[in-house]
Amino acid sequence: MSFDSGPPGLLTAADYQPPRWLRNAHLQSMLSSSRLRLRRGQELLAATGASHRELILDGGEGVRLQAWHSAIEGRAPRGIALLLHGWEGSAESSYMRMTAARMLAEGFDVVRLNFRDHGNTHHLNPGIFHSNRIDEVVHAAADIARRWPQLPLVAAGYSLGGNFVLRLALRAPTAGVPLQRVASVCPVLDPGLTMDSIENGPAMYDWYFRRKWAGSLRRKQAVYPELSDWDERVLRLDIRALTAWLVEHHTDYGSLQAYFDGYSIAGERLAGLQVPADILMAKDDPVIPYVTFNDWQLPLSASLQTAEWGGHCGFLENWRGDGFSERWVAQHLGQAALGG
């Protein structure tokens, strides 16, 4: 594993020094999805003056994925950045908007992807979202590359999106996707350990994820009632039991452990990674256990930077909700357009 400080002038994890009142992991994690932070993301993206248009990307085998393309009129972009959100986030999540604003400032056009059944996209595909649907994201990235063949393609993801972006990078060369660099913030490594953290940690995390997931499944059921065999009894199951039920009834994995193994990137699973990757993690992340990273084996093409603070995808810098991780992502991805 490479613990890289990065090229001179680039932000590193050591540069993240939040004020003392922001050094609580749970405060960081909860503020990251707060209305204050959402408003800040809206403000920063609006201030770029970019225009935004909907894309329906080809996910292969008839799958359609929604995305939003942001560009500044009259400007020739240096590249195009694909952004991936976390579980039950969306293209409109605060960190997605803030990263888009930073990438636009770096001279890039931006595509913010909605995973299947995220945002307002439950109607686009009959099958439900699950974390092993990596193939459709790879196809969507290939669609982006075909639409802008002259532009360097980079990608970034947060939490589950950080896991997806690293798996995208692993598959990109074989799939013919000309991905030049990726950045990943607080990626899910071992899904089983992440679920343990959610179950055994403060109740607010379990409540937050179960509430959003149940709401998403209800929206899916409203659109495809004939394909949705769950009821309120199922939706009231705890997060592990609900996951196991959906794995058994709506995937071919057969068991919860087989499902987790399908999208784990722990241990040696990224050993074949060829695309340069920068990874940012917080030692105090209450959702993704830092111990997970102890035995992680990365190739020389990847570097892991760890901050003392930041919580889960927080890295807030001030009371306004400005984020260090969004600046870090934009700087590191910006290297691709410079040949770095």
C-alpha cells in the first residue's frame, strides 16, 4: 500500500485541520447531510454559472441511468468528471454539488450520475438497486466516453460511490473505458464490517439508512407493484434482515455473505488496479471502520491518505459547511488533465 503525500502543492490529508468544535466524528457525519450543507452545495454550484441538462445514459441490456451534465457556456473544458454518490444519496447530495462546483472551477465539465433507484429515477428500470450492479455503471461510463471522446475522463465517488469508483477503475481497461484517474472518499471496503458498524454504533445511523431505504423501496413499489413483493412487515425488519431478505428474493447471490463478497474491495481485491487512484479516509469514520484498512493491499498506482478527523464523508471546515474533501478531490483529479 502506498501512503502518498502527493506531488508538491497538492492538498494532503495532513492539511485537514478543522476547528476544535468540528473534531467530533458524529457531528461531522451528521452535518455532512444537514440542510445547512445542502444549501451550501446549492449556493456553490449556482455561483459557477454553469448550465445543467439531463442525460439518460446507456447502462447496457436496456438499463437506463439518469445523470446531470454541468458545463459553463462558451468554455472549452479540460476534461470531464464523473461523480458517484453514496447509498441513498443522489446527484443532488451536497457533496455531489460541491464537488461539481470545484471541478467546474478546475476547468472540467461534470456528469453527476444517479445510481438505479436513487434520486427520482425509480421508474427507469424494473429491477431494484443493489450494490453489485457495477456493470451498468461501467456501461454508463463508457457512454460518457463515447459522447465526449476528445476529453480526458476522470471519476470520483463517496462512501458506496467510493467503492463503485474503485471497482469502475479496476474494470475500465478491460471494458475499453479510457478512465485516466479516480478519487475515492471514505469507500466501503468490507461490507460486512460496515454493516456491523451501523448495527452496533449510535442508533441514529441505523435509523437514517433504514428510513431512507424503506422510503426508496416504497417509491419503487408504487411504480412497479407487480414486481415488488415486499410489504410493510418486510420494511420494518432491521437492516441486516432486510438486506438478507432482498438478497434472497431479488438477486442470484443466495446468501448475505456471498452478496457482501460480491462488492467487497478489501484485502487483495484491488491488486490488479491499473488506473491511478487517490483515496481519502478519516481515522474516526464511524461507518467505515478504519481497522478495515490495516490489511488493505493496493498497487503502486493507488495511494491512501488518512486524516485524523472527518467522520464519514464529512471533512467540514467551518460553520458554513465548506468541505475539505471536495477541494481535495478536485485538485487530485485535476492532475489528469495535466498528464499527472
